[in-house]
Amino acid sequence: MAMKDDKDQWDVVIDPSRAWWLVDLREIWRYRDLLVLLVRRDLLAVYKQTILGPAWQVVQPLLTSLTFAVIFGFLARMSEAGIPPLLFYMSGVVPWLFFANVTNRTAQTLVFNAQLMTKVYYPRLISPIATTLSSSVSFLVQLGAFALFALYYHLSGLHAWTLGKELAMLPVLVLVLMSIGFGAGLIVASITTKFRDFGLLLGFGIQLLMYLSPVIFPLSRVPEGGVLRRFLELNPMTPVIEGFRAVLVGSAMDWSTLVYGASCGMVLVVVGILVFQRAERSFADFI
Amino acid sequence: MDQETVIRVEDVHKRYRLGIIGSSLLTDEVSALWARMRRRPDPRLLVEKAHVQQRRGQYFWALQGVSFEVRGGDILGIVGRNGAGKSTILKLLSRISLPTKGRIQLKGKLSSLLEVGTGFHPELTGRENIYLNGAILGMRKTEIETKLDEIIAFSGIEHHLDTPIKRYSSGMKVRLGFAVAAHLDPDILIVDEVLAVGDAEFQRKCLGSMRKVADSGRTILLVSHNVNAVHNLCNSAIWLDQGELRMSGGTHEVVRSYLEKYAVETHAQEWEAEHAPGTEELRLLGVKATCEAPGGELLTSHPLRIEFELLNLGITDDDLNINLRVSTHNEVVAFVSNMEREVGRMVWEPGRCKVSCTIPAYLLNEGGYRFTAIFRRNNQRLFQVNDAVILEMRQENEEDLPYVRRPGVVHPKLRWER
């Protein structure tokens, strides 16, 4: 039998010098069924054996918004004038929780799926993509719940505002938010393979970042030129949250600032995927 | 049958770090960085030098320069002792970790079964887990759908399909996992010790499906501690020894050399009179195990003879007793034979003499046994030789059955009547 030693003849070549900066999109596409099933698993498994079931997805942001509305809205009067505090906080908390969710769960993928990853091969990026997608499904449900609240406020005349052409920006905002969370999560995930400390720090870090984002107060109420303002302007999540507010409750927004947020998102995703692919190669040897 | 090379492993090396891996603390790194900034020596090197060296300096080569090729349709067995690199090579082949150096090339779809039921989620039902597990192992959804009925039938848990698998027994989970695995249809299948789980009936089912995969011209790689399994299932084998490829070729030769090399088996021992184990009165000069099977192979279907050569230096009466203790590798005593009780007392001449004990055919099971000889006088132990003989019994190949080791320390042939 003729032995052709043509390189193309092999289907898989395992080689340590393989380029780690290339993303094998074809392979991820081949595993799309797994992606769908993992998203399904995420959504199904969490709420099994709970009484409220998927309603929990709405309860958490609602309770958080209520707390914020009472403490920061009614007592500290930090919310924006002219917008009902509950609606104001929901419009910030819902996207913020989405961001926190994406970041946290992406950051945990390597450690969380360690058992799986030491036993079977699949494109590792599938795991964080799946958790990000399942988080966005929850987000859409929460957005729907928000719409119901907004409708109630609108009909009862408490908040006279109708959706405008800003609605077209919603998909862009979602994409920018996802890319910031996903990218930052991947970077943290890669670091946690070496330093577990970072995984523990992350929850605290996200909490801290929330106070440096216009979640509990609108950006317009932060005096210009101050330290806090400068932090807020550096934080790529600031234009994202402000943008969501503009779409959801009709507050004022300088859309040009979103360019900064989107650029940060793109850089984070590229850097995140690169460091993740690099960390993932030796990950199975470390745990 | 197609005989082209489907797996080519070229000069593969794999290095692991020794010591506490993956858990270095941030504080350590920060203090090191701080010291570097002040141009002071790294504190980690000052304190507990040895400890730190173990943590970062030492590497361990799990594989060194391993090369081999597997042709399509081969069933390749990988033998070797613990730590020889068997699992490492499987991990590299299944792309779980990357080689440090070298290259592996594969042709066709590869599925590896390093574990059964990988990725099962306890809250999901059996049916949902079939889909999930199948997808994790690389199956397309449509593929799972077309095979669903077969998978369910194979698993034998039709009635619990819509129960969350956290309520399954461990046996049920294994069966479900294997049912999915058995329907993977890979071109290359990698199996690690899967034979060790499940009851005999289930093992038979698994082996049957492995045979089916092999018969359809696909390639199987099998790692097993059980040399018998490799011997019976594989047509070629490689032997890994401390990370290096020691031998590759036909199963028979590889397995034989492997068993010869390792003290896994000690069929015979001899000692010179001065160094022989024993006392002033009696010494053991040699011990030897022989089987009456053709070619001297140790088959359970033939009697096994254990022969002792003794040097009698001072026993003039009939008060000497020998006990032969037969146990398995995990120290389970199969039985003890007491010479005095079996044949009564014997008069011993001074000088050399031979005593033998025959274990009838169809008493031992296949697998490893250790024989310990205990010499007694006046009901007191004179001396004892542990593991005087260590051997591996084999069962003759029964044509109609796939290889299955029957459980139990012995496997006597009994008479059944009705």
C-alpha cells in the first residue's frame, strides 16, 4: 500500500507548537449542538426542585432594585428626578446583574468544568460561550418583566415616556455589555488557573465596580472634574449602563461615549480569548 | 481490510511539574515581586529552600520520546506498571493535554472513554443526560436522535428515563453512560479500564460492543492493568516503562516479555545453601511452579505443581510440617494447605529432598496469586518464605465468549445436577 505522507491526509495534528492565537471557529461550529444543550442544561438545572422555578430570574433583580430604590432612591434621593425610583433602579440593576453574571460565570468556567475538561476533549471556549448565552436568556426574561413594569407605570400615568428610536441601540448595548463581561471573565479565568485568589477577589471586585458605575445614581449627578467622575469615565461599563437607561427609561445620554465602551469590549474579548487559549492548553496539567 | 496508519505518535514527550501545582498563592508572587523591586533576594528562596525547590524547580517526565504507529483495524493494548505513562499517553491522544514536545497525528474521528458518563448532570433526567453526554462526546444531535432507541435498549433502564439521574444507583449511571459510549461510532476508540466497572454480565456486554467496533474495521486502544484482558482482546501491544516505549509488536510477545521482566511473576527461585532461607535444621534451596499444560503455560484448566527443594540438616524424626498459603495480589487468602493433615507425618532423610504440592485443575481462577510457604516443627513456626512464588494464571480462550474474568478468588469446577 502506498504511503502518502501528505500533511493534509491527517484529520487531527496534536503539536505543542500549534498556534494558540488562532480560534478554530469551524470546530466550535461543529460542536454547536453541545453549545445548545449546555445552554439548555444551565437554564433547566438551576430551577429544578424550586417552587418559583424560572420566576426566580425576575425575583432577584426585582428585590435588588426594591432595596436600592428604598435606600438610595427614597432615603438618599440619589436617583434621577422625574423617573420613578423603582423604574430607575431596575433599568440599571437588570443590565448590571447581567454583566456581573456573565463575568462571574465566564471567570469560573475552567475551575467549574475541571472534572469534565480532564476527561474529555471539546473546544474549551464552548463552556464560557454557553454560560454567557444562558445568562442572556435570563436577561431577556428580565427585560420582559421590566417592560411589564414600565407599561404599568405608563398606563397609570406615573411615568410619561414611550419607547423611541433609541430602541435600535438595545442590541448594540447588549453586545457591548457581553463583550466586556465575557472578555474580562476570560482574563480572570486564565489567571485563576494559576492563582485561585483571583476567583475569590472577583465577586468583591464586581461589587466595587458597581459603585463606580452609574447604577445607583445617574452620571449627570456626579460633579464634573471630580475623582469619582474620572473613575466613572474610565469605566467602560458607564456608557453601557447609561445607554440602557436612555433606552429603557428615556434619560439623557451622550451616545458618543459608547464608542469608548465598545472599543474596550472589543479589546477585552480579543485579549481574553488569547489568554484563555493560552491558559487552557496547560490547564489539564495543573488541577 | 484497510491497513493504513491511522495514529502516528512521533517522539512524544510530556513533562509535569512536581510538588504543589497550580495553587501558588498570590501573596507569594507579590512578595517576590516586591523583593525584586528592592533588589533583594527572592524570599521564597531564602525560606524553606528545599520546599520551594520542590515546588518550582523539579519536573517529572511522564513520557520521553515515545513513538509508535497504529494501523486501521488494530486493537492495540497498552501495558505497563503504575506511573509508566499509560494514562498520560491516553490524555495526549484524546487532546485533554498537550505534549511538551513531539507530534501526534490522527486520522478519522476519535472518541475516548476515560470515564463513563462524563458530564452527567444529576438534576437532569436520564433522557436529557443521554443528549448531553452524547454531545460532550462529540455526537451531533440528529445522530443521538436516530440512535436514541438503541441507546435506551442497551442501557436497560427504560422505566427510569424521565427520572433525574441523581436518583439512579451507581450501576444504573454506569450502564447509561456506557450505552451512550457504545453508540459513538468513532473511527478510533480509546478505552481506559472501563472493564473494571460493572458486573460480569455488563462487562460482557461492553466487551461484546468493543468487539463489534473492532470487527467493523475500526481501531481500538485499550489500557488495562489486567494483562489477561490485553492478551485476549488485542492483536498488538505496546509496553511503556517509566515513560519510555520499551517494546511494541504482537500482543503475545509484548505481554510475555512484560511478564518476564517484572517481578509480577516469580515462577521459580533458587538459593545457595549458605544464603538459603531457613534455620540450623532446615533450609529451603529452591521453589518452582510448573503447569502440565502444553508449553508450560499457566492455565487454570491444568494442574499446577509447586515443588520445594529442601536441605535437611538436623531433622531426624517425623515432626516437620509445611503449610502452603495461597493468596491473591490484594492479600485475600484463597486457601491454606496443611501437608500434615493431607498426607500425615513423614520421615525425613538427612540431605537434599523434594516435596511437592499439586493444585488440581479448575480450582484457581484466572489472575494473580502469591504462594507463601510456612515451615513448622513441634507446632512452632521454624521459618516462612513470603511470596515464594508469584504467578498469573490464565484462562483458556473459550471461542464463543468474549473475555470476562469471573469474580472470586477461586473458580472451582462444580457439579450441578437435577
